[in-house]
Amino acid sequence: MYMFLPFLIAFGTVLSTIAGKKKLTYILWLILVVITLFWFKHHAINTLTLSF
């Protein structure tokens, strides 16, 4: 769906780290972890139906 979203949030996290915004960095990092875990769970629970 929006596969660029984790990369965009990670980029925002890096920028906020460089800018010295410690609280914003932690918030963005937490959002990034939650989204990454959600997408992993969403994609990893289905079995692959491979046909060779």
C-alpha cells in the first residue's frame, strides 16, 4: 500500500536527530517500530502459495 511510509518516517527521524529534537526523535522512532511490526504481522501470517 504505502511502502514508502517507513522510509519516510525513518528519514524524518534522522532529520529530527540532526536538528536536536530529542522528544520528536523518540516519538517518530516509536511510530516507525509500530508500523514496521504491524506490516510484518500483516504480511507474515499468510502462507505463500507458490506454484513452480
